[in-house]
Amino acid sequence: MTLIDGKAIAAQIKQEIAEEVNEIVARGGKRPHLAAILVGHDGGSETYVAHKVKACEQCGFKSTLIRFEDDVTEERLLETIAELNANDDIDGFIVQLPLPKHIHEQKVIEAIDYRKDVDGFHPINVGRMSIGLPCYLSATPAGIIELLRRYEIPTKGAECVVLGRSNIVGKPVATLMMQKAYPGNATVTVCHSASKDIAETCRRADIIIAALGQPGFVTADMVKPGAVIIDVGTTRVPSTVTKSGWKLKGDVDFDNVAPKCSYITPVPGGVGPMTICSLMRNTLLAAKHAIYTV
């Protein structure tokens, strides 16, 4: 069994990005600038945004954090998005999800200029991805694909089961695994809450990508020997052995599943770090206008 070290790969990628940024700035070019909008004080969102700000420093980017209380109006939030769209110094920006219930998330996503949508959530980027055109890929699926690439895991003709059909992970990663590319060219099955006999479907899989948000859902009896397991789950569960009183648990019963696998990602330290460095790569592309012209 090989442990897929997302933390190490992410550090390597951020170093590659930093070197390219240094070259751009040395030639008199503009330093990439990422902005983030954070609404409220959700613990998970606070942590993610803090990691993104730190990653910007490591990559040599400028970063701007815009904070609102959770009672901010949808109108005010949309005004801020319009200002960022019009700000030529901002190459890309994100609105950290989830948002308070009184704000329509899809309306917010569609308000972002798709050329600055470095989260890859805008329908234009999603649509371009679905037909294999250049676009900003959603960060978590892009990170998963990069892990498969860097570990040289065979995907052509592989049976791939994606657990979960969210717009952020399940649907886009299934699309990417179907593309005529490497990693890709897999036979993909997407399982969700209405799927029958998920365990039997998983037992046929060469690759399982678990993105359900249900801790420990994938058990050893669902995994065939030699399978590749990508665990996207990051659920906070109570813990008596950590200072915070909680720990992150993935969608896979790691201790019992890992011995059966050829490759597996841990939680934490697997997919999570790759999500943030994929966002950095999208920001660099935005700064270079490598996908869309201004």
C-alpha cells in the first residue's frame, strides 16, 4: 500500500508556482493577486480561507481578504462582487461557501466574472470543462486529477466509482475522469443517495473517489484488493485526544481499508492540500491570461 501524500505534492506545486512568479516579476510583469470574500464566522470556512491566504504568501501572490458579518445583504455582497469584477488589479477571486441561507449561492456564483472565477464554479467554466475546452477547473477535482498524474496511477479503461454528485466535487471529477486524457479515459459510475447496492458497485471499482461527506462510509468489505482510494471527506467529529476537541475524518474507514489498497489518500493530508494549490494554479493562469483574454 502506498500512501498518497497530498501535502508533499502540494508543497512541490507551490514551489513551482513561486519560481514562475519570481520569473514573471523579474521580467517586470504583474504579481498575481487573489481576493477572497468571507461571510460570517463558520469554523471550517475560517480555516480554509486562512490556509488560502498562507498559500498566497508561499506562492508570491498578493492577497486580499474581504470580510462580512453573516447578516450582510445579498445586494451588498453582489455590489462587492461587481467591484472586484471591475478591479484590474484583482486577477481572480473566490466567495467562500457555504453562504448564509438568505443569500442565493447560485446567484452569487453567476455574478462572478467567469474570467476571474478561479474556483471554477461559474456555469461557463463548468460547461467548457464538460466538453473538454480550456477553463478554470474546480479546485478539488483538479487536485484529485493532479494526484493521480503525479503518482502515475493508471486510469485508461479503469472502472472508477465516484461517491457523491455535488456540483463542487462529484459531478466535475466524474466528468474529468471520463475525458479523453490522462488521467481520464476511465469508465465512470456515479453513486448517490438513490443508488441501489452501492457496496456491490464499489467492489468492482479499480478507483473509488469518495465525496459523500459521510464519515467512514467506505468499509473494507466494499473495496477489492489493489483498488485506489481517493478520500475527499473532511467531516469534523468529536475527539478527546485533540486540543480543539474535534478531528477531521474522511469518508473512508482508513484503518481497515488501507491494507487492501494499492494507493490511498489520508485525511487530513491527502486531497485537502491539493484543493488549495489548485486554486493557486488557477490564479496564476488568470494573472497570465492563459485561458481567457481580457
